[in-house]
Amino acid sequence: MEEKKIKKATALSYTPNKDKAPRIVASGKGVIAEKIIEKAQEEKIPVVEDSDLASKLSELDMGSEIPSELYEVVAEILAFVYRVDEKAGMKFGKLADK
């Protein structure tokens, strides 16, 4: 019998020169995960699907910074977002220059 996976979603925020690392700003499972994804899509925020990363991030407390062992994978996602959505990438780049 196939086990149905419960959808998980976590939203990250990063403010250069303020945060040492991206922070958890929203996290949830099931219906809450769907709402997080829906809100991101409404706001034209890129959504990246990675069930392993979502599972790890969902274990963290709201407002906490991601642990150093996730820096590389999150940096890869930010680079992907930059390539896919140049406008979002330019916004991130301008923030990083401040």
C-alpha cells in the first residue's frame, strides 16, 4: 500500500547586513502548507519543491535561522531563483549591495 505524503512548506526570509542566515518566517503541513504555497504564488514569490529540504526546515522553530549544514543547499536554491526569476534576483542583489 502506497503511503500518502503530507505536503510540507517553509518560507524563508533573508535581510543582508541584518541576518546571518535565512530565517524561517512560515512553516506548516497539509492545509497550512497549501496556504503558504498559495500565498507565495499570489505574491509572485518563486516556489522550489524539495521534499527533503522541506522536511528538515519544518523541524525548525519559527524565526530561527537555518543551520549551517543547510547553507549550501539554500544558496543553490537562491542561485536557481536568481537564474529563473531575474527580477527577484535583481531585488536580492540590490538588497545585498546595501
